[in-house]
Amino acid sequence: MSKEFFEKPFDEGTLVKLQMYENYVREWVPVFVSRQNLLVPTVNIFDCFAGVGYDSEGIEGSPLRAIKILEEYKDLLNRSDLSVHLYLNEYKLKYYKKLKHNIQSTEYNKDNLKIDVLRNDFQTTFNTWKPKMKDSANLIFLDQFGVKHITKDVFLDLVSMPMTDIIFFVSSSTFGRFSEDPHIQQVLGLSPQEVKNTPGSKIHKLVLDQYKSFIPAEKKYYLAPFTIKKGTNYYGLIFGSNNELGIEKFLKVCWDQDEERGEANFDIDGDNLTPSTPLLFQEMNQASKLNLFENDLKKKILNQELKNDLEVYKYMLDNGFLSRHVAPTIKQLKQDGKIKLDSPSFAYSTVIRKKNRIPKPIKLL
């Protein structure tokens, strides 16, 4: 951690990261507090590297953003059968003291929201908090400085937790700059040659793929990246969830942030799109990533690799897209008389949420 990090304004990349975290918390909280019949009685947000709460200009960090959002739902939190907790950890003593002071100076309903602040190293904190994650809905934010904390073992521990979503930050360029360093290599086991052969803008995707390779073959688990460029370096967030609704909501946050590709705060694929001066053909006005997805989706449907709306929905999520990106292809295939699919919809609310729902078949014509 830079000694001056909280003593200067957050840079643009940090603000992107914090805004995405805030936006996801806003999507996540009502899933568990707005139901008449609660899914679980305890809702937890864990912020493992909380900082002090503000930058030098008073811009809110992650702890204050979480409190702000929970206060937005304070009427829903006011019920006897619900317990909501915000757990914060900051290891550096002077930052810990500032964090404690800033939390104590913040107005929030202490009857509805319990806040605990620890000062421990990450592994001690994680081990302390793990029992609290049982039989609860959990959102875990791991805004580490660098790369060393989210090892394979830690990652698999997080993946194994039911009803738990994770968002963690990775300084992905570190793997590129120090690919020969054995200490860096042992974090994820990335091959130095593979790292060297990967363009800087794609290094975060390489890191994501390495985490994906750790997931047991028999387990369905969703991961999604968002790459953040700071100067000449590349960083990023990785989101993980066991649940389709979790990944759908995070992808919505990503596409709100990056309307062209849903995965970076810059033109990661070098498409050089200019919406203000569109080109003649529609496919030239949308990202190459989307064109490729639409073509692959069409082929898989016509080849019967995707036989119903549920399979299309999961394929959509696995590839980082939303319902609005699937709809044009389905509409075109129907208009061309190639398929029949009654009332197509590709959202959690229509495809997954209803119990014992039978997937709608896609019939070739």
C-alpha cells in the first residue's frame, strides 16, 4: 500500500472501481432484505481492506459507500427477523484509527445496522470472519493492494461458500512486470512465458482464466472480469458467484460502465467505435466482441448445441452478456423462419426464478 494513498485524491481508475462496487451493493442488498419471506435471517457485507473511508477530498471509499446504500434501504432493514452487519478490516494502524473515527462520525441507524471494525492481517481476519458467513447471505469485497492475498486456496475457500458473492481487485500488471519473480509466480502459478506472450491490455483476462482453471469441474460457478487502465498499467476487478442472479446483476453493472463491451474502462479490443459518426453497416458500429457472440450464438442454436431458453441464458452469462444482447439474434432467427420459440425472454426472473419451471424448447423449422 502506498503510504500516501488516502492522503491524496482517488485517481480515475480507483473511482471506477469504487463506483462499480457501490453499484453492485445497490443491486445486491434488496435481493435479501426486500422479501416478505426472507431467504436467510442474516445479511453480511465484508470489506477486508477497508482503508480509512475517504480520500483527501472527502470522496467516499468502500466502507462509507456501503453504509450509504444500506441507509437507502433502512425502512426494509427495520424488522425483527433480519440482522444486517457490515464487517470492516484495516491492518495499518493509522488508517485503522481514522476508519474508526470516520465510522463513529457517520450517521446511520445503529438499531438496524451493526458495524464491526477489526485491525488484523488478511488471513487472520478471514479466519475470524468465516464462521459468520455460515447460513448467511454474504458479499465479500477484497480490495487488496497488489496480488498476493487471493491465492488458489483462498479463492477455493470463497468459491465453496453458498449464497456468497465476491468482488476482488487484482493489480494484474504486477504479473507482467515481475513474471520471473518466484514469489509472484507462486500466487497463481502463471507461466512466465505465457505472461510475456500476453499483451498488457489482456493480462487481467489471463489472470481471470487462471482463477477459472481452479474451479472444480463438477461445480458450476460464474466469474466475470472488468479491466481498469491506469496510465500504462492494467488492473481489474473479478466477480464471483454461485448464483445466476448474482452474475446477471454484476454484468449489468459492467455494461452500465462500458456500454460497448461490458468489460473495461477503455477500448480493450481496439475497435475504435465512434457512435457519433456511425458507419454504413450495423455490424461495423458494434464491438467485435458482440459480433462474435451473435455469430456463435446463432450457430449453436442452429446446430442444436443450445436447445432451450435455459441453455441460451447460461451461455449468455458464461460469455458476459445480457438479455438485450441475445434478443436481436433470436428475433432475426424467428423472422427468417429458422426457429420457433414462444415468448422468448432471457432473464433470471423468467428463466430461473420460478420453481419447477420447464425450459422452453427451441424448435428448428
